[in-house]
Amino acid sequence: MISVEEALERVLSYVEVLEPERKPILACLGQVLAEDIYSAIDIPPLDNSAMDGYALHAEDTRGAGESSPRHLTVVGEVAAGSMPTEEVGPGMAVRIMTGAPLPEGADAVVRFEDTDETKRRASGGDPSQIGILCQANKGLNVRRKGEDIAREALVLKKGKVLRPQEIGVLASLGQPTVLVIRRPIVAVLATGDELVGVAQSLAPGKIHDSNTYTIAAEVSRYGGIPKILGIGRDSVQSLTEKLDEGLEADMLITSGGVSEGDYDVVKDVLAERGKINFWTVCMKPGKPLAFGFMTKMEGGREKRIPHLGLPGNPVSSMITFEQFARPAILRMMGKMNLAKPTIRAIIEDAVVNNDGRRVFARVTVTRHDHRYRASLAGPQGSGILTSMTAANGLAVIPEGSKAVKAGDIVDVQMLDWGEERGEAKTPPTVSIVGKSQSGKTVLMEKLIAEFKRRGYRVAAVKHGRHGMNIDWQGKDSWRFAAAGADTVFVSSPDKVAFIRNVNHDLNIEEIVLTAGTEFDLILAEGFRKSRIPKIEVHRGELGDDLLCSPEELSAIVTDAPLDTNVAQFRQGDTAAIADFIERSFVLKAGIVPCSPGKEEG
Ligand code: AMP
Ligand code: MG
């Protein structure tokens, strides 16, 4: 049994970068550029305007302002796609649109908004004149010829992976085709007497072949071209016949038939028609994994086609594909970075490793408070393919470690890099604490109103220490809950309440999770024992001491200044307190108000 690293090294030693081909640029997404790309043109081709406005001499705007306009004579107009016909001499301007070439003589563009054009038109003023309301420096709103790409520059280097932006750059150079490393053709064969095709009905004892689909989709995902060979039966003859059809491919991938059962004949075929390199790897799932090459004669010479025999269990075949077939495909495509993107995460479930192999556990990774957390994505049996649909990562438990416990840090290979599953973001939460009668509720009211005015979506949480009374014995809502409903909604034309019966006094973090992503800020009253940011309201007449120790507080709101290092605000200075909360917690979390704040008055 060899290690994962050694197995990968052996697989990669059999695959080579393929030859280049010339193709239309749009067919090259994800392929590696096989030539250096130089530009034959300047981009942009001429100096041009970055704004809709007036092209002029910067000199002529000296001293211009809202109350001291500089008046220029409009001598023409130029739109994108046409060439200017007028020269801009001193005291002159040309009306110009974004992307239009700058007229001879002009060295700056002042945008419409900084001229009196709208006012002039509305008041029927002289259209042959324009008032400039700001001072322009030379070069303002001018895009220089060749500032993006200069003629003869090396724009894209050989080896670059083509993404949408590179394809766009090639188009802007006027290059309809490009030389790239060709995509590998990967032949995919399922093996097993129990398998029937996806459209066939199931006779007793049969199952649908899913591996062909998973594997072919993986081949496409990583840039290869799958060639589906179908289903081979568990006999040397059947497999040999099928595999013969795949010998034109750059690589063969089979699934199933590599364990030690009576009908596991993939190894026998490999041994007969080529050579086995290894057939067990120290990993779980995926221990039975055969690798070698098949041979065929081509032009009088023996050609070797790498053959990866993946295990039959659907999860094992997918995980071993990720570890070995993916890097092989990427290498053939000329890619340099073969490693799976990996993060460090806090694992939320224990995982035991009882036989010293490297475990790949299917996990769901989410992000909370700038940390990744990984929880097991359901049952881990290697036949349970739906666990892969719940997972977005594979936690890697090293062969040396007997177990990881909840809370340990583990490496997680990301199956998808964050695009499919958004961050589990909870809104920033701040709690207002203080002794009874200190003025917490008044401050809450003022802050809520202030944040609404600033355009934020605000949720407020009130902790009822002695229970609360919106639902009592005998009410319909109470009876629904008593009958076992997890949540009861009570709705009316102007309110909806949501009652969830809980078995403990929820902490604020648990409440915030319920709030989802509908809010930009949660203001809570109370919860002084929690670890969320807290602001204490203090009143001199209730004593010098505070409810919380200063280290626990983000700020203090008081009518009697205290001798402490914690930020202090005056009672009633709501705007300053809101500024502090906005700056320290809301903007930091990357939240901006979703509707513009309403002006007061
Ligand atoms: P094997 O490695 O051939 O012993 O197969 C192991 C397990 O995977 C068996 O339960 C097979 O039925 C199952 N299996 C093998 N090939 C496929 C396939 N193409 N699609 C779905 N399940 C498969
Ligand atoms: Mg089988």
C-alpha cells in the first residue's frame, strides 16, 4: 500500500503535456495558452474621452468654479466611433461623448455635470457657449492612446490559463483564434454485471450506472473531453473489448472491479494488456485503486495509455478522481497548479481513523466571523453519493492521527470554491446593557430611529427575563404548539409574530442565527453575559460603578464622566453613538445601507 503522495507522483510520471492546437478564442476557456501574444495595435487606438462632457484647454478653466464660470465657445460635437472635425483653440470647446477621440488641441474633458449645460438649455441660453464650473487639470478625464496596451507589447504570456478576461483581451486585440494546449480525451468505462444504463428499468439485483456520469462530468469540469465507453461486464473478454474502443484516448478511467472479489477483473486486464504500477493506496475511502498503462501499436511503435482504475463505490470513485485523475488532466492541459484549493477549518464533529489510512471526510464548510467551520455532510458510507451533494469540501485526516475531536483544526480540500455556497453571514450585533433605570430602552429607541434614518435594516431584540406573554394557555397559538408544531405563526393585517418554543433561554448568538441575513444590524437590550460587543448606559445617580467590567465594554454612555479608558459618550448624543457603532461594527462587516437614508425634516 503506497501513500497518496507516492501514488500521485506515479500517476503524474505517466502523463505528459499534450500538443497545441489553434482554435476560436471562445472555445478555449480554461485552456493554457501555447504562444506569447503581442499586440499589433494601441489600445485605446487614440486619446479619447472617459466621460460625456466638453473637450477643452485645461488652461482656459483656471479659476473656474460654481460662482465663477469660465465661458467657452462650442465649436463642434464628437460621438464615439467618429473622428473630430474641429480643432480646439484657446477659448473653445467641443462637446464630446465617452470613447470619442479627443479633438486636436484639447487636453482635458470636463463632464456635463460640471458645466452649466442643463441650466443653460432649460433657460433657453445661447447654445454656442458653455459655462465651465470647475477647474480642470491637464489630462482630466482623458484616456491616453495605448494606456491599456501599447503596440508591440507582450500582452499574454505562454502558459497563461485563459479565463473570460483573457478571452476578452484577445478579442480586443482583434485575434479570433489562438494556440492553446489541446484538451485531453478521457475514455470512461463503468464495469459491473449489476449495472444498467440510466434510461433502463431496473430488473431485480440491478442498479443504474452512476459512475459514468459523475466521472464524465468531472472530466468536463476540469477541461477534458469525456469519451463514454458504456458498461463493461465482469469478464476479461468484455472489458478488453470495451477498452479497445478507448485506446485512441489520452487516458482511460474505469470504475469498479478493482477490489479482491471474484469478479474484480480490471487488474487482470491491465496485467494482460499493459502493466500494473500499483493497486492499493493508503486512503479511505479509495484503498483499492489500480493504476498502470495499456499498450497499443501506433506507427510501428508501442504507445502507452495511462489507465486509472477507480473503485466502484460512487463516493470512492469520485474522491479518488479528485486526488489522481484531476491532477493528471490538468497536467496534460499544461497547467502548473495541480493542488486542490485547501483551507484550514475548525471541525465541528469528531472523526475517528481506526486503520491508519488518510481519511477524506465529506464536510460542509461555512464561514462565521472570519473563520471556516466544517461539519460532516451526513453519513460517510462510500456508497452514499448524496453525502457528496451535501458537501462542499473534503476534510483530510492524516494517516498518523487516530482521531480528530470537535474543535480541532483540519485541512479541507474545497470541492467548490465558495461560489455555490455563500458565506453564512450573521449581521453585526451590539447590545445595550445597564442597570435598571439607567436609560437602556430610551437609547435603544433613539439608535433604532437613527439607523433607520441612515438607511439600515435594523432588528431589535428584547430579553424578557421572566418570560413573556404573547401566547398563553388556551390560546389557539398555544394549542398548535402543544400539538407539536415546531413554530407557530400568528399573522394579522399589520403584524406577524413568530413563536418558537425553546427548551432553554437562547443566547444572543442563537437568536442572531434565526435572524438570517435580512438585517444589517441587530440591536439587543440586555444579554450582558454574552460575548457580543456591549455598550453600557450609566447614570451618575445610580452610583459610580458599572454593571460590566470596563474590559468587556466597547463604549459607555453616561451623564457623569468616568475615569476609564473605554470610549465615552454623553447621554443624548445619539448621532455620535451611532457613528461609533456604524464605524466599529457595521462598516467593518462590509455592510452599506441598502436604501439611502431619509433626510431629516
Ligand atoms: P466494485 O468495486 O466493482 O466491487 O463495486 C463496489 C460497489 O460499487 C458495488 O456496490 C457496485 O455495485 C458499486 N458500483 C460499481 N460501479 C458502479 C457504477 N458505475 N455506478 C454505481 N455504482 C457502482
Ligand atoms: Mg464490480
